[in-house]
Amino acid sequence: MIGAMLIGLDDIDALARGCSVLGTGGGGEVTTGALVARQAISENGPVRLVALADLDDDGILMPVGGIGAPSVTAEKIGSGHEVEFLREAVEQALGKPVIALMASEIGGGNGLYPIAAAARMGLPLVDGDAIGRAFPEVHMVTMNVAGLLPELIVIADERRNVVVLRPIDGQWAERLARSVAEVFGGSAAMADYVMPVSAARGSIIEGTVSLALRIGREVASAMDPVAALIKVLDAVTLVEGKVIDVERHTAGGFVRGSVVVEGHGADAGRLIRVEIQNENLVALEDGEVLASVPDLITMVDTQTADAVATENVRYGQRILLLAFACAPIWRTTAGIEIAGPRAFGYDFDYVSVEDRHAVRP
């Protein structure tokens, strides 16, 4: 039981840092989310962090986050009341109250997204999420891997436009939600895979908010932030070098493109290409795969260990490219089918980062 754990003002910096690392370049920028969370906590008090075990089985759990291209969400600032619009629509549709919020994905700004709403509405936040990182598409969640259907999805914008969707499966959830987000200007707020707490048991990844906090705290307190980050993640270093090329465009609700890193020091002469769709998907060297989804690939600053988001990466940055293991559920047959390399159009099979680099899990 962790019902007495609180997220207060002193925790936001650590949470933001951890979410950025777990975002693998995506999930939305964290700066605005951190500011909004601080204001909400200052005005309403801390947020109670709970485990699923602390909640009644019949209560409604509402996972929330933003949908759309990160570059759009960074400029299209919301009203701050979108989650309230979502809750109202969910309760009207189901005839039951929402008893807790959860981040749809712990990565990036979406990991911070529920904090302000939970503070304002007096709701607890579940210590968990539906991905354990960030993924670009709606159906790429562990509930889908577990075989749950997206029986209710609600999307809202800052103007209080609200759309209620009842898609027949995860793929249709992605198509319909993406279309609505495009109509709403390229980004929106979303409650996806709304479900009773009983359905969440065994179908979400628990402990990820605590993990993000631990990442942030250990890096912030370390004399060598990069070494501390590698240790806490049990990460493999793919390359250390300079960004020499960035190709990036926004289309269809996604940021797509690639980043090329030229190695220096011990990695001099190496060229690594990272391909992106909101998040870092694959790292390649001379056609050889170094790491791929569903494992996590994160760029961090070589001095501060701050994560570098796909919408912010630029020529000349000195970065360390890290790869580390995804949650075990993504390594199941269903998980690889839903979010492995072939799900993104790559013609190769998934091999874990540990096996590719012959390191101990």
C-alpha cells in the first residue's frame, strides 16, 4: 500500500526529468506541464499517489494524456480545464464517478499531464501508466496487449468541444482519435481505454510514476549525472557524439524524420542514424540495427543528462544515445506485434537491447 505517498511541489522537477528520459524523445514537452502542475499544487495542495490495490474494483479509472504532434502541443497551449471536460463526459456516458486518474503514458509531458487535474479535482493519481515509455499511436498501450477493448474514448479541446468514441478495436481507436485531434488543430486532450479498476489489474504497468521520480532524484543528486542515469536505467551507451543532421516534418498528427549523430572520442568515425515518429524508434549504424522499439532509445545531454526531445534536437548538440529495456509485457508476442519494429514498417524482427549488445539484463 502506498496510499500515503504525496506528490508535492518539491517532486515536480524530479518527475519532469524522469518523464523526459522515459519519453524517448516524445510524449510532449515537460516545461509547460511542470509549470501547470506547480501552480495547481500551490493552489490546491499535493496529489495522493496510489496503487491499484488502494482502489475499489468497481471504480472508474480514467487514463489521460495529450494526443497530437509534440511540436504542435508545444505551441497550442490548452485551457487547463480539458481533463475536467473529459471527466464530465466520461461520468455522463458511464453513469459512474471517476475515482482516480492515471497517465496514459509516463513519457514526456504526458507523464505530468494528470498532476494538475488531480490536484484541482481532488482525485488520486495511480502509480502506473499504460506504456512504461511513450508511443505515438493510441492502440500502442498495454491494455491492448492484454486483450482489452477500448470501450470508451473521449477527446476534448480547449474550447470545450468534446467527442465520445466507442471504437471496435485498438486500430480503429487510433484512426478515429487521430482524425479528431487533426480537426481540433493537431492536438487535443484524451481519456483513452477508460475502464473499471478491476480491468486495469494486470493490464497496466505499475510503479512507473515512482520510477520517474527515482530517475529524476538520483540524477539531480549525483556528482556525475550521466553515470547516475546509466546506472539507474541499466542502459547501454550506443554512441557519444555531435548531432550533424536533423530532418523533421509534421504530418498526420506526428513528427517524423531522422537524426544523425557523429561519434567523437572513442566513437570517432561512427555515424548513427535515429529514426523518429514522435519518439525515437530505431538506431542504425551502416544498416545494422543497434536498438529498436519497443525498447527505449533516449538522447541526453553529455553534461547534464537532461533528455533531448525530438522537437528540440538541433545541429551541434553534444549528446549521448542510450538504449534500455522496455517493460516485459512489450516483449510478449502480442506486445511485439503491436509496437515492435514491424508495426512501424521496418523489415526486421525485434531483438532485445541486451541480446544485441551481449549485456546482462
